[in-house]
Amino acid sequence: MASISSVGFLQRSRLCSSYEQRNRSLLNPILHRSRSHATSRAVTNSEFSPLSNNLIFSKPLVIESSCKNLIRNPGLTEILNKRRSSSNFVVTAKASAADAEGHREIVAISKGFAERFPALVTGFFFFTWYFLNVIFNILNKKVYNYFPYPYFVSVVHLLVGVIYCLVSWSIGLPKRAPIDKKLLSLLTPVAFCHALGHVMSNVSFAAVAVSFTHTVKALEPFFSASASQFVLGQQIPLSLWLSLTPVVIGVSMASMTELSFNWIGFGSAMISNVAFTYRSIYSKKAMTGMDSTNVYAYISIIALLVCLPPAIFIEGPQLMQHGFKDAIAKVGLNKFLSDLFWIGMFYHLYNQVATNTLERVAPLTHAVGNVLKRVFVIGFSIIVFGNRISTQTGIGTGIAIAGVAIYSLIKANMEEQKRKVARAHES
């Protein structure tokens, strides 16, 4: 009986061995095909299944009950699991690397022109700023040569800009930002100073040469430093005061020999310097989270309301009697209206582009750009209008511009140092 049991056990053992060999022979090609299939799919697609459970385990082999413990080999299962996890890791890593590479390519392609070439975009902003400013000054002076009414022209400048802003808001470019009483109270002093400075600048443009007005307006940093020292109580370093010395000397030299000099033009330019200085002071107090385009739009609307009364009372009667008639008789109605429209459009656009340029660059770059803009305007106005200037006026203008450049560089470096110290304290 024992021998029969032994024989039976040997037969079952042989049978089980044959089943185990058959099982291994079946599993090896399946496993090999599964890994090959997973690898090939990883190359072509990021979604893959390295070793399909349905392929191996959904249809288990059916064997005799006496061999179940041998076929369900825990060692074999562990090997298969390890191979499946390692295959999964390798293929996942390859797919993740491919995905990352593809993502980088997509991001590189999807980057806009402004992000890929920021220097070119900034240069374009400066060029546009200079171009619009030069064109405005030339057209503006040409209008004053046959229509010398600076208060009315100032209103036209602001009116065209306001219409432009309203049309832009109506189409959502940009979306209009809401305004409340608190913000209105903050922007009103800024707008009043903006209106006063704008009108006085135009009175000077109408009375004297454009180059001389811009030379006098180079004194604006002197007024700004004076207001900061004596009005706001801020201590101005000696280096800044020294840098303003050539500005004062240069403007004085240019004024003494300016062929188109008169006190109305000189005094109006000086008043505009004071007005724009206080505009800067109030602007710092009115800093809000609103974007610059909306802020400038609201300032233009308020400034227009400020400019209307003096234009009506000072120049209104003259305009109604002969001002409009004389201008139309000289150039025609179409050209007269066209000139008024374009100087208003160029005025608004150059101020808006100047504000947008300031947002893109550091104060140092903007300060240098502002000085160069004044040089361009003076140079082009002399060329276009053929203004004769004396040697002393030319030298004085050059000294004044050089002094403004030195002042701007020192002031911008001081502001940059303050920001670095503030960032160091925050960190």
C-alpha cells in the first residue's frame, strides 16, 4: 500500500513538473511580448500599460487540484510582480521625460513675441514715444502759427483724448475700472495740476520757439528738488543740488540770447514746471491699484472739465468774433479740423505710451530716455521750423540738457538703492 502510494506520489510529481514546465514555456513568450508591446507603446504614446493584467491573470491555467500548491508558486508571482513594477518604472520614466521635453517645446513655441524679444519691444516703445512726441510738437506749433489760441487748443487736446478713452472703454480695450469718491478725491488734485501745466505749456509754445520752451522746461527737476526739500521736508543730497547747477546756468545762458524770447513764453514755461512738480507730488499720494491706462483716462476727463471755463472766458469772445473765421480763411475748414484732431490724438497717444514705457523699464532707463526725448524734440523743431539760434543759446541748451542727464542718473540710482534696501528688509 505504501509502495502504491509512493508510485502515485511520483506520478503526481512528474505530472506536476510537466505542468510547471508547460506553464513556464507559456508564460515566457507572453511576458516577453507584453514587455515589448509596452516599450513600443511608450515610444509612440504617453499612455501605456506595461504588463496587462487581463493578458496574464484574467484567464488562469486550469490544472489538477493536487498540483495547485505547486503551480501557485509565491516565488514566481513575486518575480512577475517585480518585473512588472520595474518595467512600469522604466517606461513611465521614459514617457515622463518625453512629456517634459514636449511640454518645453510647446511652451517655447507658445511664448509670445514680447516674451521672446523683450529688448526689441522696449526699444519699439521708446521709438514710438519719441516719434509721437516729435510729431505732436511740430504739428502743434504749426497750428499756433495760424491759430494762436492756446487755451482752446489745450481743450481740444484733452477732448480728443477723452473721446478716445470713451471709445476704448465701450469696446473693452481696456475694460473700464470703477471709480469711487475716495479715488476721485485723490485724482482731482493730480488732474488740476496736469491741466494747469498743460495749458501753460501751450501758452509758451504759442509765444516762443518750441526749442526754447523745452529748454526752460528742463528746469523741472530743479523745482521738483526744491518742493521735496522745502515743502515735503525731504532731505535732498548735496550731489543732486550740484547736478542741478549746470541746468540753471544753461537755461540762463539760452534765455539771455534767445531770439524769440518774451516774458509770456518764459513765465508760462516756468509756471508749467511748478504745476508738473506738484502733479508728481500728488501722484505719489494717489497711488492706487488701478492700471495706468485707466488712471490717465480719468485724469484726462477731470482735466478737461478744469480747462473748459478759462478757455471759454479768456478766448471765447475772440474765437467767436474772428478766431475761427481767420483760421478757416487761411487753411480751409477741412485742414483746420483735421489739424485739431491729429494734434489731440498725438498728444494723448504720446502721453499714454510714455506711461506704458515707464511701466516696462527701470526709473534709470526712463530718466535717460526722457532726457534724450527732449534732445530729439529740440533738434527736430530747429530743423523743421528753421529757427535761428545764437551760439550762446546752443551752448546753454547743451549745458542744461547735460545737467538734466546727470541729475536723472543720480536720482535714479538713489531710488534703486532705496528699493534694494527695502527688499533686503522684507526678506
